Amino acid sequence: MNIVQDESRRDRKKLQRRALLIEIARRYIASKGLISLRVRDVAEAAGCSIGSVYNEFGDFDGLILTVNRETVQALTARLKAIPAGDPLRQLHGLADAYLGFATEHANLLRALFEHRMEDDRPFPDDILAMVMDAFALMHAPLVRLLPDRDPDDVALLSRMMFSAVHGIISLGLEERMVAVPPEMLRERLAEFVDTHLAGLGVSRSA
Amino acid sequence: MNIVQDESRRDRKKLQRRALLIEIARRYIASKGLISLRVRDVAEAAGCSIGSVYNEFGDFDGLILTVNRETVQALTARLKAIPAGDPLRQLHGLADAYLGFATEHANLLRALFEHRMEDDRPFPDDILAMVMDAFALMHAPLVRLLPDRDPDDVALLSRMMFSAVHGIISLGLEERMVAVPPEMLRERLAEFVDTHLAGLGVSRSA
DNA sequence: CTCGAAAATGAACATTGTTCAAGACGAATC
DNA sequence: GATTCGTCTTGAACAATGTTCATTTTCGAG
């Protein structure tokens, strides 16, 4: 066998285990929160040693960040799947998709937003960029709805709206300090988007 | 000396040290985040033993929750100081006061919203009630601005607005993933409130 | 089959929340 | 002032958990 095949066989195994470790870590975070994630548990569940987890991810933060990276990728994929036809419908779709993702993966999303790096190490640029990308998805439909506004202004508006929606959803899904009852959240969120757009001068959706 | 005076003298000392411990813990959280809080550091800084911290607060969570309680009290006091004269001005004042508090005490506010209890112990009811009280402060001015709406509806609206403002501020002040540049935040937040009120049918502020 | 580099291992270590037996303290009583 | 007794304080020891690294194992190349 040639080198490429040998390496790819080895790599395949390595990648397979890496994926397993990530999946296990994700399950811990998703089911009991980031606080419940333990290196020993992950290693044991994957049937390997603690050291191997460190070989793969460098340190504990590395494992968390890897899961977070995949979380934001999944979120972005879901948001990008919203069709771009009618801008008003698209905005509602984006808000609703965000709510859906947050509902199904509350702990994963919390881990993304609440995780703090050890020591003051900088937050990884690539994750930051991916989050900004997700934020930016509101921009295009808003530009279409507000053609007369300065695009820079609309960029800020879209970030404001995204942040507002994020706040409504994240507080709404927090079981403690219930801001808005979850069962009403979907409907109310749509109403919120409509209201805000109306305030921006966009006539209410059909 | 009689019993009462003896006890109050002892109590005074105890309360004094309790206040010192809280103040030290608050300073750690405020300056480097909840993650930097350590029982040993607090005890050493207060010149007492680890065990005394446990006698005073039960456990680590108890210390954190005590600081959080005072944080939400300080926040509520600040929000309640906004005069109730003009409802529109009051709403702007509330949003601005929240932003001001969040700016000055970003880490304390984060500790309040992001702290998770150990084990799944329930979140303390009194803190929850205090946060709900703070949320409710938007209710009265909104009722005055929307006299024709069902009060229950307005209650939900006010929670939505509070959550939205919270999201804008908390993401805006997060240095990583900067949603809205902090220097613009104040102005933009006011604009956001105006826009949303306009969407609700309230004519823009004078 | 042998060799060597890379990977895996897990015991040992460092940090930090927690407990608790022993001691110190102080108020009431004589 | 001495005694007593309950309370508070102490800090060593423990437990949980992230981290390191010398040793062992693995596996492909020659």
C-alpha cells in the first residue's frame, strides 16, 4: 500500500475518534449544560485515555471551542436555508429559525455565548467571524425592505434587530426568570418583528 | 451590659465581616469575571479562614448568590430612580439606565444572568422575584402609552421590550462578537425604543 | 522482522470547592 | 476573676477535576 492510503487509513481512524469525542462532548453539553462537561467522562465514554483527549484538542477549552464551532456552523446552515424570495417572509423565517434552533439546542447555544476563555486568552477569530456571518444574514432582506436608507445604517439596524431577537429568545427560554412564556414565544416573536418593521416604515406583512 | 447590647455588638462585628466578604467577592467578579472568584482568595483578602466563608454563606453558590442579590437590588434601585412623569421619557430613561448599569457593571450583570446553580438546585425565588420586578418597571409607562390595549397584552409587550433591550445591551457590551459598537449603543438604543414604539402606534418622542 | 516516530496511556500533580474535628472566644454566672 | 458552655473560627485533610509527561504501545516503512 502506498503512503497516501496508509496515512488516510490512519487519519480516518483518528478523524473517526475525533468525531466521536466531539459528539460525546456535545451530548454532555446539550443534556446537562457546559458545567457538566468533564474530560474524564468524555474519555471514558469514548473508550480512550484522558491524554488522548488532550492530544486531540490541546486542552479543555479546545474541546469546548470545537463543539461551539460546530454549533455556530449548524445554526448558520439553518439560517442560510431560509429562502430569500420575499424579504419580509425571509426576516420572519430567520427569526423563527433562530427560535427553533435555540429551542432544540438551548444548552449548546448557551455554551456558545456564555463560555469564557481561560486566563484571558482571546476568543478565536474564526468563531467570531462565523457569528458575525450569522448576524449579517438579516442584512440583505432589510436592505431590500429599506431601499432608501444608508446601507451602513441598515447594517446597524440589522445587528440591533438580531441582538433584540437574541435577547427575547435567550431570556424567553431561560426557565428561571421567565421573560415571555415559551409557548407564546413563537407568535410573539413574529409580532415583535412586524411591530419593529412597522416602526421602520415597512407596511405590515400580508 | 445587657443581653441586647452584647448581641448587637457581636452581630455588628459579624455583619461587618460579612459585608467585607461580599465586597471582596464583588470586586473579584467585577474586575475579572465570575470565573476568577476563588474562596481562598476571598478568605485571604478578608483576613479570615476558608471555613468562615462557609459559615457565612453555606457554600460557594451562597456567596455568588449574595453578590447577585445585591447586584439586582442595585439595578432595580437605579431603574426605580427614573421619574415617572412623561411615560415616553420614562421608557427612554429606563433603557438608558439599564445601559448605564450594564456598562459600569458588565461582569456583575453577567454573573447574575449566566451563573448556573450546582447540581440542578433551584434558582432562588427571591432573586427571581427581584428580576421580575425590574422587568415590570416598563409596564406602567407602556400602559399609559397604550391605553387601548389589553393590560395582559401590554404586560407581555413590556417583557418583550425588556428582553430585546437586554439582548441589544448584553451582546453590544460583549467585547467579542461585537454586535453594535459600544460608542453608538446609547444613541442606537434610544432610536430602537422610538422605532418600536412607533411600530406600536405611539407617535415619536418630542 | 526490525526500527523509529508518532500516538496512547494513566499515574502523578496542581488547583479549588468542601468538610469537620479541634481549638479559641466570649457571654453569662457565681 | 474563675468557670462553664455554647458558638465561632480555624486550617488540615479530602474530593473532584484540569493538566502534564515519562513510559509504553502502535503501526507503517524499509
